[in-house]
Amino acid sequence: MMTHTNVYRSNIIPEAYTKFLKILQTHPDSATHEKPLPRKRNVILKPWITKDLLKRIKLKNKLSLKFQKHPNNLSLKNRYKNLASAIKRDIPLARDNFYRYKFENCSHDIKKQWNVLNEITNKTVHNNNSITLILNGATYSDRSVVANKFNDYFSSMSSSLNLQHPECDCTHIVDLIDDLSPNSFVFHPISALEVIKVIKSLNNSHSCGFNSISNKVLKNVAYNVADVLAYLFNLSVCSGVVPAELKMAIVIPLFNKGDRQVIENYRPISLLPVIAKVFEKSIKKRMISFLAQTNFLSPN
């Protein structure tokens, strides 16, 4: 059971969140242990091979061995051929049903859809841990050097975008609005029950932000941390300060197309801490609700 007494004693959000994070990070390590897996035969089965289909395939193989020993047994020959024909017919059907079911269950997730397509087409997913870059005629393959090259490139991209789009003068923005809304946005405190609902709505991803806490881990301890997370989120809003740890992200280079050794063919994606996602979803819910209730957004 996690104890958060020291967290509640602090009313300074960066300090309180750091204390909470230290407590949370110690528990996954203390609650897990290594367990040797039993040795199994290295038999790789296609995912659409069901238990019934596998049982029939094994029976077909047995009949095949018996038929080789007794080639003149017509009854055995017919039984083997009929079973082999049925299996040959049923395997494509099982494959189609398997992938149809997978597509139906990821209809709203583009990433999962692409994963299914790559699986169907046997497309190899390249590992970003072994990227080689060619810059100004020099080749770089060392992981730390490549990471620094990506960091410099992505940083220069944001700087160039800022130069292309200078800050606009918003002093007269009120003059452009026809009617100011008479309604004011009121922030209602985030409850522990709401935090639990948001955490449970996350996918079961094992990918982690820089703090090594994944969606799966947070979902497993949701009921233990909901109260303290609600306290931290509300404290952050009331103080107007977001802890630095919630704004730190792991940036991963994602390949688009073309030559994999050309740095311009990659774009950055950021892995934010899962707790930052929960906080973001809680705030988003309130903002969208306010905009909908006040008819702020144009129907067009």
C-alpha cells in the first residue's frame, strides 16, 4: 500500500509531485521478480491457427505417416485426402476471419490498423536503435552520436518555424470578436473517481516516458494513486504551475519515406509521461464541455 502523507503535507506542486514520483517509481521494482520460463519446443504457429484446426492438422500428419506405411489401404488414403482437402480449404477462411476480427477491433486506432497491415504483408518494422546517418559526407552509426544529431536537427526545425511565423500582435484581438461571451469558465476540481475513469480508458501500452511508468503499470495501481493524483492536479491548477517532470518527453525519430540514412526523412514524435496524459485528458474534458455548453464553437 502506498503512503502519500509527505505528498499531502506539501502545497508546492513541483515539490509534491517529485515526492509522489519517487514513491511510485519504487513500487514496480519491489513488486516484480524474475521467473525462469519452462522450455518449450520452438514451434512457431500462425496466429489464426485455432486449437481445433491444430488438432486436425496433427491428425492429418498421423494419417500421412500411416498411409506411407500402408500405401495400399484405400480407406486410409481417402480419409487422409479428405481431411487434407478440408484443412486446405479452412486455413484461408480462418486467416480471413482472424484479420477481419482484428480490423473490427481497431477501427478507431490508425496505428493498430497499420500494425495489422504490416503483419498481413509481412512488412518488417525497422528498429530505431540501429539508425545510420550520412551528414555532409560523414557516416554516423554510434547511438549517442546519432541521438545528438537528431536532437540538433529537430531543434533547428522548431527554430526555423518560429522565424517563419513571428509572434502576432494580439492587442486588438477583442476588436475582431463580434460578441464577447457573457459566460466565464469555472474550473471544477478533479475527483479521484474521475482520475480512475481516465486511467482505465488508457490503452494497455507498455511504452514508457522518461519516468519509466507505463500505461499498464498506472492502470494496475489506479485505485492506490487516484486520490493523490487528484490532489496534485488540483494543486497544479490552483497554483498555476505545471511540474517540470510532466513536460519532459522522450523524442523518437519516426521514418517517413526515402533513404533511411538521410536525416530529413525523419520526423519527431514525443512520448509524454502517462500521468501528463491523464492530467491533459481531465483538463480537456472541462474545456470541451464549456465550449459546447456556451455554443462557442461555430457549427461550420
